[in-house]
Amino acid sequence: MIIAKTVEYLKEKRVKANEDTLKTIANTVYEESQQYNLDYRLILAVMKVESNFRHNAISRKGARGLLQIKPALAKHIAKDAGVQVRGAKCLYEPEKNIKIGVNYFSKLMDMFENLYSALHAYNVGPAKVKKTHTTDDHVTITRFTKKVLKEY
């Protein structure tokens, strides 16, 4: 039921992909979210803001795919996410990109223990967020976090 609703949501957002790819995206987002105890709708919101659901998106800084993963991060996270990475092109494959991105986001949630800081770290990197983190209850609200939470 959730997979079917997610496929419909992706169609409403005019995602340019065939039915099988939409099902793969919906299935992978849901399964990975369940595995890491995250809300699948939050992952979809990050995906919307990061790439506007374009599996072939590439940022000025070289982040790729639906969840905008940098190749260096992919190499670091891939094994833990259960993904084999052979070059940056594989980050355009929705299943691999989602598995790596959700795994990484779950690590950030564990590291920062609040959604705002985890989202901010996903956007700018955890090192930059740690520098500005002065207290345990510090909340980082940025343009990116606002956009994701509005979509969520």
C-alpha cells in the first residue's frame, strides 16, 4: 500500500522515469527507511530538495543522483550500506544511491541526535556542523532544513 502511494506521489511530482524505476525508487526508499528506523516521507523530502527526483542530477560540487551523494562519500559508505561502488556513474542508479544516502543520513541522525542538525550536516558535511555545534541541544535551522521540512 505504501509503495503504491509512493509511486503515485512520484507521478504527481512528474518524476521522469518508467513504471519499474518508480517502483524501484519507492521500494528502496521504504525498505531502507524501515531498516534504519527513519520515516520514508523524510527521505522523499530530502530527495525532492536535493535533486527534484532526478536520478541523473549532478551538483556543482560533484554530488550525484537522487540523494546527491559525492563519489568520495560513496566509497566510504558503500560497504556498510551493502552496495558495490564501481565509479561515480553507479550513483545515478536509484537503488544504490538511495541505499548509500539513507545509510549516511541515519549515521548523521545518530551523530547529531536532532533532525535539524542531521539535515544541515547532510547538506554541508558533518565537520562544518560540528564546528558550529556548541551545545547538545543546539538546533541548526538553515534554508536547506526549512525546505526539507516544508516538503516533509
